[in-house]
Amino acid sequence: MFYLLLATYGTIFVSELLGDKTVYTISSLTMRFKPLYVFCGFTAAFAIKMLMAVLIGQVIGDLPMSVVAIASTATFFVTALVIWFKKTDDDTKQSERENHFSRGALITFAAIVFSEWGDTGQIMAVALTASYQVPFVVWLGATLALVTKGLLALALGRGLRKRIPLNMLRPVSATLCVVMGVISGIGPLLK
């Protein structure tokens, strides 16, 4: 079983790093919220997404690309709007918002859980579950792979946050989400 856990982890980790937009989402959210809040949000979202992939993977894999593209695009655009229209008065107010756990964790959770359904990591989790019939091991390996990817994105966002002035965080974060939304929307057209 341990070999399957490692194989699932490695396979999904590598596939998720190649061309994945979640890295940019997490990085941009880390520029806006405390890393712990973002970590909690993406960990819960990844666990749920992989649980769904393991439990109803065939349904997710069979969704039309247009549905997946629309859901991902809408999620990125809504996240950009939430980031853009958050009120900022001064640095004190900024740090109060930044310190609000539920806001940071929920925005991160929603941005991750409602985007990129049916991606390669989930399809691989479906295939591994179908092949080996050990859904818990596949779920654990897949979730750990996604959390590792999230931690790398968190480190990237934290590094950018230290180098980008606070008054630039909103436009940079919102712009990244809009770009990811556009990519999600036109991606299926390019295939």
C-alpha cells in the first residue's frame, strides 16, 4: 500500500505542476491574506476535490469541457471581483482584514474548490482508484500532492508579498485572477 501512496503522490504532484493555474491562484491570495489562512483554505478545498474525484470520479471525468471551463472562468472572475472591491481605508484597516481568518480561508477555499474540476490530477485519482480499489490510499496520496503544490505556491506568494508594496497587492492579485479566468475560458477552444 505504501508504494501506491508514493506512486499516487508522485504522479499527481508532477502532473499538477505542469500548466496548473491553482499555483497562481494560491500565490495571489497569499499576497492578500496571511499564509496560514490561505493554507487552511486550500488544504480543505484540495481534500474535498480529491474526495469527490475518488468517489464520483467517472462523473467528473465525463463532464463536458465547456462546463469545466465555464465554472473555472467564473470562479476566477468572481475571485478577482472580491479582491478588487474589498474596501481599504488605511494600513490599520488592511492589517485587520488580513487577520480575519474566516475571510481569507473562505475566499481561498472557494477559489480552489470551484475551479478546475476534471483536471489531470483528478482524472489520475479516478484511474488509480479504479485500478487498485483502495480509495483512501489514493485520496491521501493525491491530497498530499496537492497540498505540497499549494505550499510551493504559498512560498511564492509570500515572497512576492514581501517585494510588492501593499497598495499594489489588490491590482496585482485581481489581475492574476482575471488572467487565469481568461486562460480558463479560452483553454478549451485551443484544444
